[in-house]
Amino acid sequence: MDQTERDEIVRLTEEYGGQWGINHTRRLLQLIVIIGAGLQYDQEVVWLAAHLHDWGGYSPWAQAGVDHAVRSKQVADTFLHEKGYPPELIDPVLECIEQHHQGGNDRRIESILLSDADALDFLGVVGVLRDFAKKPKDLRDGYKTVRARMEKLPKLICLEKTKEIAAQRLPEMESLLAAFEEESFGWF
């Protein structure tokens, strides 16, 4: 993939996902470097999957009632075929996208890296702030979402390095939520 193709994908990710989408992608790629240290994986597959994995949740592609991972796989499939990418690159990228909210070690390493990084991006201070920012007028919703993620996401993580980072981030989240509870007197 040449730089012009990369630039177009970055531009489209930012255009449709906004700062939210492009910054999430940048964090994922940084996390993958950290949790993937010492592992052999296809960096091009990971790069493409990280950029395309949420496209199905962005306008104009989002569809009501269709999980964004499923829709993102459909959108990426069309995009990559239209751009002439080879099947040996398309297939693993689509697997990564489809499975980016799943756990389990019976997948290719690129898929595990993307899903682990995606889980980590929702854990920690950034994760808390992202969920509260989605519905700033309903802090209860953000609070419930964060609590649910704290329960669910650690169970989906596969790699030991990711588990170590999550173990550091969960107490940070708990501390932040405890301060929120105290300062809001429970009337949030």
C-alpha cells in the first residue's frame, strides 16, 4: 500500500469519524505497538483494520439495527475490493473488523491485537471520558456504560501484556468513578 492510499484512508476515517474516530484509531495503533511487542504480525493488516473497523458506525454507512462491526465489515469489503486490494490482504482485515469486540485465542494474531487494543481504549481514564462524553446530559447512562465495560471487557482480553495494562487501568477507573460518586452526592 503506498502513501497516497494510506493518506486517503486516514482522510476518510477523519472525515466520517471526526476527531473521535481518527484519534481512537491512533490510540489503537499505539496500543498495538505496545501489546504486540515481540510478536510476529502483519502490520499492514493491522493498520487497515484499525482504520476501517468502525466505518460501519459512521454516517453515511451506519444502518439502524445492524451491529457496527458487521456493517464495518461490509463497508470495508466493498471499499477494499473497489480499490483493488488482493484477497490475501482483504480476508484477514475483514476478520479483524468482524471480531474486534470478541474474545478468544482461536483467531489470527492481528485480530487478537485489534480486539485487545480496542478493549484497552475503553478501559482507563480515556474510556471513562469517552463514555461520559457520548451523552453529556445523561450522566447516569455514561456511568452505567462504564461500569458495564469494566465488568465485560477484561474477560475478552487475550494477551498477557494487555491484561497487565488493564489491571493498571481498572483501579484508575474505579478511583475516578468513586470521586465522581462522592462529588455528585449520588445525584448524577
